[in-house]
Amino acid sequence: MTAFEILTRKHDYIQKNGEKPSEYEEDRIIEAMEEYAQQQVKNLNIPAVSNCPSELEPVLAKIEHINSLGKSSWYEVVYFDGHWRCYAGSNTFKDGEKVVKWRYCKDCC
């Protein structure tokens, strides 16, 4: 049983019995939950892009996103200016999407 599970059970028990957890206990529970969340993010295993294109040069990118329905991927023309950006009319990169592969558009023809 993980520390997160132990502290969550303790928190649930305290609240069920009408007791208020001490500030120390609440802090430990919050820390355990944050550590657990960080570990879950690491387990998503979305590879990072190791190199970046020239700034403002359009690229065809394979984009991945993980949500409650699973992992989805698609291709889209985007650009890089220190951060990945989409063109007008697209909502890409507003909800945790990641570029996993890319190629300059001029090299695709």
C-alpha cells in the first residue's frame, strides 16, 4: 500500500467520523496526493521532442494527447517560436497536447 493510499484512507476515516484532521495531517495528505499526481504524469510516457525546428518555420507535426478516453494522435501544420503554436482556427496546445515527431513542410513535398 502506498503512502498516498494510507493517508487517503486516514483522511476518509477522519471525515466519516466527524473529526477534523489536524493541519499537519492535511499537509501530509496534500503532499502525498501531489507526489502521486506527479508520478502518474511521469507514467504517461509521452516522449519529448529532442530537437526543435527553426523559429516560425511551418512544420508537419505528429501530435499526441492523453485524456480520459485514452491516447489520440493526429498530424497538423504548426510552428515553433520557443513554444509550439498552432495556426488560427485550431485549439491544439490548449489542453496538454505534445509534438512527438515533426518534419519541415518544405521537405514533405
